[in-house]
Amino acid sequence: MEEFFKGLERMEKIHIPGLEALPQHTVVLEIDEFLLGLDSLTPIQGQLQIIHQGNYLQVSTEAQAIVTLKCDRCLQQYNHRLTVEAAELIWLSPESDAAVEPNLEIEVTLDDPVETLSPQGYFDPQDWLYQQLSLQLPYRQLCDQNCEGLMEEIAQQVEQPLDRRWAALESLRTQLQHEI
Ligand SMILES: [Zn+2]
């Protein structure tokens, strides 16, 4: 059991039977760390609660971080405050590794557990939190709603040499007019 608690401090994988053996079948993890794969300026901070409910895990979190994103328009990096408030039920099924019975009719509503884990297996809080945070990432990443992006810069770059050529042509024409 001591080993079990040591792992919890570092958001390591949680052995599901160990969780069930706890008096309240519950662990609350204090989150204050960077997550692999998520480019964040600050560590992710918040809480993650896992309750063993017999045949399912009830997992919930409230967390936030400042992540570094790349603007879709101007390609500049910018900071974005990411907050997540999520809850999910994870079904514990011994057959979770096996293929789901195709003839089994299951009515899936939003509240029903859709993910499954083996009751003898592990729950990975880092991976779960990463998924929840990823879901909160904006579909369109813009440094600013009014970002003009590269379009203006490209337009200027294209216009300038043209202007110079027109100017050269213009001065040539003036020169010719004077000579005539
Ligand atoms: Zn931008």
C-alpha cells in the first residue's frame, strides 16, 4: 500500500485493485506538472479525482494551464489559457482487451461509460488528463480574432517590388517625354 501512495504523488499509473482497497475507494491527485506532448508555459495545475465505483471508475478533473499555440494565420506563437472541467466514467470489464461482442446491443448515452479498462489493470492519470486537455484546444488557433495573418505581409511583399518597377517605368516615361 505504501508503494501505491508513493506512485500517486507523481501522477503515475494507478493500479485499479489498489484503488479499490482504499477505505473510500478514492484518490485525489494534486496536479502541478508539465505533461509530455502538451507545450505549456506553466505547469498544469488542478485536481484529478478517481473513485472506484465497483464496476466502473468515476474520474473527474478541474485543471488549467497556459499553453503555447501557433496561430493558424500568422504562424506566430501565442499563449492561450486552457481550462478543463471534465468527468468521465470508465467501465471496468475483464474482457476490455477482447473485441466487443458485435451482437451485443448497448444503448450508449452520453452518461454511459464508453471507455473500458481491465479491473486488474492500471489507470493512467497523465494520459487521461492529456486527452481532456487536448479536447479543449481551440479548433481554430488564432493569436487574435482579428489577426490579419500572413495575407497582409505577403500582399506587401508582392506589392513592393511591383511598385518599384512601376516607379522605374514611370521615371523612364517622364524621361522619354522630356527628350521628345
Ligand atoms: Zn496571428
